[in-house]
Amino acid sequence: MSGIAQVLGNVTPAMVTRVVHATTLATNAVLERTGARVAFVTTRGFRSLIPLGRYARVEEDRYDLRFTPPVPPVAAEDCFEVDERVGADGAVLTPLSPDSVRRAAREIAARGITSAAVCLLHSYANPAHERQVAELLREFVPDVVTSSEVWPELREYERATTTIMSAYVGPLMASYLTRFQAGLSALGITAPVYVMESGGGVMSAGQAARRAVATIESGPAAGVLAASLTGHPDVISFDMGGTTAKACVIRNGRPEITHEFHVGGKGSFGGRRAGTGVPVRTPAIDLAEVGAGGGSIAWVDVAGALRVGPRSAGSSPGPACYGLGGSAPTVTDANLVLGYLSPRSFTAFPLSAELAEKAVDRVAGTLGVTREAAAHAVHEIVGATMGSAVHVVTVQRGIDPRGFVLVAFGGAGPMHAARVAERFGIDTVVVPALCGVASAAGLLAGELSTERVLSALSAQDPDAVFAGLEAAARADLGVARDAADVRVERSVDVRFRGQAHELTVPWGPSVDSAFFLRYQQVYGIAQEGEIELVSFRLRLTVPAGDRSPGPPGTREGPAGERAATRLAYFAECGGYVDVPVLTRATMGAARGPAIVEDPESTIVVPPGWSAVPAPDGSVTLTREAGA
């Protein structure tokens, strides 16, 4: 709210017609386990579904003879059963017993639980029992979420965990958005509030409160949207902040979308490995994320090897050079020692070179190397860690990154981007204007959208299924039935008959051919045979009138007189060399080594690279032939 008040300045609040918000509230609630206590209600015989869970032993856990599985999202004693049963075709096999629901509801209330997740067997095929259960539960429990409303797809475990996560963060999200809207009203802003969803669209605040699980990847999604607007069709977005670095592939101007990811796990980078967290079945931009950022702490393990991250100094106390009480050496401290940052890099407060040197000296002393060697090692190791995120979304998925453009943003991204690009043979790096707030720019380009899905294995009339999904999607967005200014995308999940997993392809007359091609792309096997349609998906989008993220421009540099040159460390040059320090507003074409310094970012141009400014305020780095 303080930031909004500053941005408004002398602007009349009533002139604001739209507020778009991205937040990591849901993500943090899951990772830090600060959400609401949830009761899980399911069909009799299935209460152990969540306590049993599904776990994969990864990283050091592979060798732990006393491995303890992660704590399930709902404790066994908070799982309840009701008498009912629906078949996979939607037929009622056992009628619902209202008395069993009321008994469960009284027990839930007696435990002081105020949020419940209802996931009955095969409710995607017939949601009637779930709706009745929810109605009865609400007599005792304030917040009730049903799987048929959140994500009506087959696979009970994933559907259950998705519903639980929505119930887990829903009350927190509703409370937060209520306070956020009240704060806006106090400033005089009465415009509608929209929230970025994980899939790259935006939805109303009311819908975000009802389907909070759809906002778990809200924050990172906005930055990927900004990267997609740079004018290059094939892009790898690279976002490096204070605690994490994220990578995503954008092909033909559109980010890759996944319909299942895992939160709260480890060792899974791209969030695809089953058992490394809680599975969530909702559309999300397909990101790989690693614990590497400006605040990542450098440390020496028991074997004497230098490690960087995933522990972070955060913003408080932050890196040692902040002078706020932090003493652990971080990536930011190393970059200050190497000369990539200057003590005046931040407009809010000066950085302390002396404190950074003391912090790095502790690592150098333990390793028995010089200060600059230790700082350079920290810089190299964090670059390799961030490179692993790019590797996951490209090489590991059969994509050659060499034909892509790396778009770098975030406060720390442009400092490391060229080095990350070198690891993959990428020759072009683009640093957008105002890259430090690229996520906010991406929000301005976000389109109002929602996605609906329904598993219907026995559907005789796909057009009728799509019509029902479209009606529900229009209701989500408040779009009139006859409104023409909408974009409707239909797709289906298809599998070979007899197989257990499916692939998503666009809906159309040649859906079988599209599936055979997709199958070959994913599995490397050319195969044809009888197919079956498993789930129907529909995405409804209201296009934004202007997808430009606003006037690019640049801001004035740090206060005070800027040094024309400074010493910076480049191994190719044998150590510290005097390099030019430029700004976007004043630079022309420059050859590395050089540094381009602005309040929101510092661009490091290594030897063998050149940098050219563009009229829109961005800077393009190009690797020279033979470099």
C-alpha cells in the first residue's frame, strides 16, 4: 500500500481503472505451512489416501536408512469418511447418508477446524453427492471447498491434494484480498482488482479467493509474460532475484504450460517429479526454480567444498554489505568484491565494500585462497546452479537452447545472464527496460482468463461438454453469453486405450493425428492405435486492449557523480581490469568488458560480448564470433 501511494503521487485515484496484483502469498503459505488447518472429507474406505501419500526419495534422502517421509498436508486424525459411492460412469452405487456427514461435521467443528476439503470418489463424473456434503458441512464449518468445483479430473490423489491446497490457502487469500481492497478504497481507488493466476492470465479477486490454489505460481508467472513481449518468438526467460532464480521456455511467443506441478518438495527443479512435494492439478506456466539469488549464502561443507545456497540471507538482515546486521557471505557480497556492483548501486542505501570483503574473507580463509578467487568462485558456482534451471526446461526436455534468446530480468539477473548464456551456446541476451520491475510490467499485459476442465471418459457428445465448460468459464469472468470479444481455446487429454497416462492436444477434426505426433515428440516412439478421450479443457480469454507493458524508458541513475571507469574482475583478462561504467540512457555500442549501471539493475558485459541499446530502452548483448 505504501508503494501504491508513492506511485500515485499527484494522480487522482479515481483515474485508476484496473488493479492487477501478483502475490506469493499462496506459495509461502504452502512452503512455510502457515495456511489454515484443513479437514479432509472423502468416501468411506479412502480416508488413508492422504496420510499414505506418495513420496520419492531424492538427493541425500536416497541414502538415509532412517528416512522419515514428509508430513502429509492433512493429519490422519483430521481425515473423515462419509457413507456414499459413485461409479466411474457417474452412477450412484451407494446413496449418500446425511447422518454420516453430520457426524463428521460435528467432529470437525469440535476440533476447532474451520476449513474443509471434500473429495469424493469419481465426483468428476457426478458431483451431486459432493454438493450435498458441502451444503451439510457448511452448517458447522465456515469454509468448504469441493473437488468438483476446484478441478473435476480423474486421479483421486491429485484431485484431493489440489482441493486440500485450495482449502489450505483459501481463507488466508480471502482475508488478504479483503484487506488489500480496503486499503485501496482508503486511497480512493475503487477500480476492480484482478489477481495473476499461475497459468499467466488474470482473474477477479473473488475468484482468486474461491480458487486460491490457482495462484500458487502467481508471482513468477508475471515475469514470464513480460519476457514474452520482447518481440522475439523463441525465448528463455531468466529471472533472478534475492532468493531464487527461475527459467521458462517461450516458443512462438507463448510460454509452456503444465497442468500438474509439485509444491513444497525438493530435488525436482521443474516441479514435475512425483513425490517431491504436494501435487497440484491446475494450469501453471512451466517454470524451473532453484535456490540461487543475490542473497544466497556461500558456505563450505564438511568435505571442504564451496557451496552456494539454497540458504538465503533474505532482505533482513540481508547480505553483509547491506550493513543491517548480516555477516554471512552472499552472492551480492561477492559481486561487490568483484567490482560488478558499486557501493552506490542501490538508491535506497549505500553498500559497504568493507563489510563485503570481511564476509568473503571468511570463505577465502577456510579455502586457503585469495579474496578475489573466493568471490569469483562464488560467482561461478551460482552461475552453474542457475544454469541447471535452464537445463531442466531445455536440454532435459529435448529442446536445443542455442536458437533461443535469453531474456534476463530481476534485480540480479542481468549481472549473471551472459555467463549463463555461454554455458548453453546462446549468442543473444536481451535485458528489457525497467527489468527490475519486469513482473509488474507483465501484469499490465495480463489478459483476463480462466480455464475449466472435466474428465468424461464416456462422453457421447464432446460439443455438449465444451458448451458446459464455456458456460462455467463465462460465469467465472462475468462475460455475457453473447459477448463476441473473447477467445476460446479447446483441448483434450488423449491416451491410447489401455494406457494410464494422457497427453494434451488441441481439439479438432484431426485430434488423433495430433496425438500421434505429440506422442512421438514426447516419447520418441512413432505409434498409432485406438485412442480414447479422457478430459476436456477449455480456456476462455478476454483479450487486453493494449498488451504493451507501458512506456519503457529508463530512470535516472544513482544520485551523485558516476565514475567513468572502475576495477572489475574478469578471469579472461587475468584478474582486475579497468572497465567503462555506462548507463542505458547515455551508452552507445559497447564491447566487453564493460558494465551498464542503472538503479534497478547492473548489466555485466563480459569479454567477447558486445552491448547495444534499443529505442525501447532495452539492451541487447551479443556474443562475438569465436568468443
